[in-house]
Amino acid sequence: MQISTDTKLFDDLSAVLGSRARSGDFELGLYGKDGSVLEGQPAIVCLPVDTEEVRQVVRICHDHGRPFLARGSGTGLAGGAVPVGDPVIIATAKMNKILDVDLDNRVAWVEPGVLNLDLSKELSPLGFHFAPDPSSQQVCSIGGNVANNSGGPHCLAYGVTSAHVVAIEVVLPDGSVTVLGDLTAEPHGYDLRGIFVGSEGTMGVATKVAVRLTPNPPSVRTLLLDFADVRDGAATVSAIIAAGLIPAALEMMDKRAIEIVEAFVNAGYPTEADAVLLVELDGLPGGVEHGVEVIREVAARHEVGNIRVAVDNEERELLWKGRKNAFGAVARIKPDYYLHDTVVPRGKLVEVLEKVYNIADAYDLIAVNVFHAGDGNLHPILAYDSNEQGVMERVHAAGRAIVTASIEAGGVLSGEHGIGLEKRDYMGMLFSSHDMATQDLIREAFDPQGLANPLKVLPSGSRCSDSFRQHVPEGAWV
Amino acid sequence: MSSEDQNSQEILDFASQVGASGPVTVVGGRTQWQVGGLPDPGAREVVAPSGVWSHQPEEMTVRCGAGTTLKELSEQLAKHGQMVPLDMDPTATVGGVLAVGRSGIRRLKYGHVRDLVLQIRHVDHEGKVVTSGGPTVKNVSGYDLCRLLVGSLGKFGCMAEVILRCLPVPQTTRWLSGPADPFEVYSKLYRPSSILWNGEQVWVCVEGVSSDVDAEAGLLDLEEVEGPPDLPTGRRVAVEPKSLKDLVPDGRSWVAEIGVGIVHTNDADTGWRVPEPNYSLMLDLEHRLDPTGRLNPGRQVVEA
């Protein structure tokens, strides 16, 4: 810790924020982690309440040449909010106001600390919602959704965060305030909004976000299909899509996931099944009923067992409760888990799932699969006990093997959790050094000094091939 | 040589055509050729590879050369009941439509063309191929460069190959028209595909299964028509959707996209004022990605 420089930095930040600039051991410890298994140490934690305070904090960091890291709820799973390089944390928790609901434009301006589900609850009486719905939606923030271009089960039909954010007020790393995008359909100039979404805090700090309001569907149907063989379940997924149906959500759980979830929430999931599909259809009633029929036909061709259609909202919520609490339920079998996130072509789901089981076996870990099958987004959970000697090495090695298997199947590194620190050094599996150097040029335009959440997303030195190669994982092509 | 290798070779050939020096401009179907200004007359013309290289109906994705026409793309996809709702002139190319970045008249339902793009391979100012995005329908691996390339008029690179997300062709598509308050129409319908208004008449497009289309049409007192009206081609202005409420029928020729905020007009100056973006950051980005300004010189995304 650089005591003398940090004292000056802390004094400067305190002059702006008073007691909302903190450096106590408790806060520093609290903000050293996110939802991943990685851990770091921040220098100072700041809790600004508005754009002006964020601007001043960033300006001070800029003047001190000190990195900063904007943080929402810290639910990210790729280490994007884990402090590296002794940064100042800019926590947006106190910027949690819905500023303006503009029904004529079907847009709402919100502060980044507003929680995802709080926003949809607020909009619900007006007949609208915010479409991206990550499983962490009760606690994750809109700012975090923007940083990670978050998805969620309903992104299958509605698209991810980028399609639902029309403009962002941003404090750039030099401390200037700008607005990327606007409320018109075709903003002038380049789509800086589009590149900022999903940039994981490496291009500045979002201080206000204009989100699109999606009308609540007039009709919703939720179905639970069980299969005696996981292969039939996966084949049903591809067949539903090939039949020209895009459900609002199409989720899959394997046998182990069904067992632990059922023991946890008692939703009436069939514990004897090898796999279940949770399918939701929404929209106008005719299309929804047509969809139910298509699913019945397609599933019948693939040896479906029972098809349970939720009769009311209560049952529907119960079925979803199982899905959305699956990760927490893993604690019933092991105290810790590592949640992965890759995407493969839907047609390769079975093949890659089998590889995931084999990989888990090879590393003596338990794999549980609960995932967004409709868009091929796998979320293998590796359950473990961190007290076991050497277990983390096995967890990381298994994770790497899962990523490799996904890429080999024609997939990508991450569907919705982002790259962060976790997958930074895997980027070379998907992109050439020139691809990454091009991405780095864009980051540099926003942040020439490299102060905004440094050392995330791109392997360090992406523009210098020699130093970059040191970080390329073994066996990766560049 | 496998078909994929052959496509890769076409991309490399295109990259060498673009080369590493001298001004170049990429030519598509010339259907929106004037947008952003004409390229410098001295710029060498290059044409991106074309062809629908791989359509995977069960993945709802299609990979094609950027020089593929919309006509060819839609004919290939229709064989499996799918579409990519780009909704522009059939002779336009996929790369051209993305480079210009303007959406078609069904944007209200299908969103911006930008959100249909999964992966782009482009040739940069050094004549090198750059891949961004990924082939799957969901992906957050690395920066979302594809978003930036859409609407960039080729200033960051010349698109060679794109992978797009497909959608099922709706069972029924119906256009309705008549005199009505377009904002009332909008509030009555659930996610209509298009609502157009010229100050006197509305045109509404509803799509889906026939029972839903009938029910939605039943909410409106409108006549069934063949399709949308001809749109004035003089200018295209994007405003906030709610600003369309300020439009008044004044005998002049305009058609507005309700809920979207685009006005097609023949007026030279509409008087609309649009927000000014961060031009300095945009110019900085332009300079970093094409330091000598050799890609599509003359065209301007950022007005000087």
C-alpha cells in the first residue's frame, strides 16, 4: 500500500464525498470480491450520490494517475468488479433513483444503482417492464447490466441489454461528462453507445441510463416438460427453434439440478426425470396457444414424459422460482460452486454436455447443469468444497477444459457473464492478436491512460504481440 | 477445398484488393449511395464477396458474403421459412445496408438492424482481416465491435463476411389503412410491426398467427390494403418518438414511423433539431482505426 500518496488521494476524495469516501478494513474487504471466486484489494471505496460527484472522483483519480473501478451490486461472475492495480472503487449503490418514466417515448431514465427487478416492478402498473432478466435480477443493478450487456432467460425472444438501452450518460476516464446515443431512432455519428454496452467498465462510468420499456405481454404460458433422456430434451430444444417458434424463454435443467432444486423449493419438479425443459411463451393469445401446440407435437416426437402447463400465475412463479434459485440450491450438495458460462450452437448441446460431465469426472468434481438452452448458453456449475486440498486448481483446470470444448464445438467464450479477469487470458482462443489489438484501439480512444478498470477483458499488452504472447493460454491459436 | 475454405479464400482475396495503401471505397448495390456524401473520385472501388455461405435453420443464423444482395439472402432463407428483416431495396447488399445502418419500416417490431448482427469480418486499413462478435445467437466475448461497424459507412473497415440472426417468417402479414389517430392505434395494439402516418392517413402492419392478426385488426376501424405507401425519398430525419405528436398535416409530403421516430420527407429543411453527439471522441476513434483516412474517403459519418 502506497501510504503517503494514498493519504493525499483519500483527503482529496473526502473533500468531495465526506464520510462517503472510505478506507476502513471492513469496506476494503467487502469490495475486494464479486460473484466470482477471484479476489483483490481496493485502495479506497467511494459512494457518490450523483453525476457531479462521480465526475469529481474520476477527475481526482485522473489527476493522481490512479485506476478506478465502477461497481454495481457485485454479482458479476467473471471477476469484472474484482479490484486489480490498487484502484479506487466507485460504488453506484447510492445512485438508485428512477429519474423519469417517459411513456410517450417508451423510455425511462434511471441511475445505474437501480436494481433490475425494482425497475420492472415500478413499471409493471404502467403495463411495461425492462426485458433483460438475469437470474440475479433481485439484486443486480442496471449499471452492471450495461457493463456486462446482461442477458437472462427472456433474452431468447427479446434480445440482450444492448437492444434495450438507448442512451447512456457517461463520465469518461478524463473526468468529462458525455451522453452516448440519444432518444432518436438513428443518433448522429458512430454508435458509441453500442460499444460502451458490454465494455465492463473499461471505457468510463455510466451515471444515467435511458432504458427501453417493453410492453407486458397480454398472454403468458409456462410449461415444464420432462424427459427420461437428456439427449431427447436437447433435441427438443433444436426442434422447437427449427419449427419456427421462438419462445420467450427455453431453459433446461439436468437430473442433478432437478433434484437439488426440488429439495430446495418444492416446486413439484419431477425428480425421476433425466432432464426438464422450462418453456415460456408470451404475446398475443393466438400465437401463444399455437406455440403450446407446436411444443406438444415436437416434444411428442422426442419421447417427452409429462408436459405440465402452469394453470395460474402462482404456479408459473413457482416453476420459475425453481429455475432462478438453482444456483443457491447447489449449497445442498457442496458449500462452494463455480458457475461457468459459454455458448455453443444449439445443435451441439448434447455433445458438449457430455463433455462437461466427462471433464467434471476427470477432475473429481460434481457438475450441475441449469442453462438457457434456447440460445445454446451453457451454465455448468462445478460444485466443490474449498476446504479440500488443491481443489481450486482442479476447478480452474476443469473450467478451462469446458471453455475449450465449447470453442471447439463452434461456440464462444461467454454468453452473458462477460470476460472480466476470469476469461481474459482465454480471449486468444477466439480472437487473433490483431483482432484484440483492434479492440484495444477502441478502448484507448475512451481511456488513453488505461485508468478505467484496468487489466480486464483484453490480455495485457494486446497491442504488443511479444508481451501478449506470454499471456496466451497453452494450446491456443493466435 | 471445403466450402468454408473457399469462403475464407474469397475473404483473403478481398483483403488483398483493399490492400494496405491508397484510397479505397467499397461498393454495394448503390441504393443508398449518397448517404454521408459521395466517396472521393480518386478512390479505388472494391466489391465485397457475395453468396449465402451457410444457413442453419435450427440455429436461426446465416453466414454470407457482405456483397450478397437482400434478394438473394431472402430467397435462400425463405426456403426454410426464415427471414432477416432488413426491409430495404432488394438490390441492396447486406454489407451496404449495415454500413449505412438505416432500418426498414418494420423496425417497430424487429428493432434496429444493428441488433440482427452476430459476427462481422472486415478488412481494416492495413488490409488485414478483423473478426468481431461471434457465430452464436448470444455472445459477450470481447468488445461489441459489430455495433460500432453498423452505421460507420465503412470508415473503420470494409465488411467482408457477416453472420446474422434469422427470424421465422410470420404466418400472416396484413397491412391496414384509413384515417385514424396513429397514437391511439399504437396504444391499442401489442407490438405491431409498423405504424406509418402522413398526417391524414395511417398504415398499420400486423403480423403473427392469423387469429391474432384478425383480433388486432378488429380493434381498428381500418381497411385492408396491399402494403405500405411510397415513402418520400428526399430526406430522412430521426427524432424522439414523442416529437411526432407535434407534426401537423400541412399539405406537405411526409410519412412518419410512429413509435420509432423517423420522418421521411421531401422538405429540404424540416426544422427538427437533433442532439449533437460527442464528435471529438468519434473523430479520435476514426483516426485510430484509419490513421491515413484511406477507407471510404469523402464519406462522412461525423459532420465536420
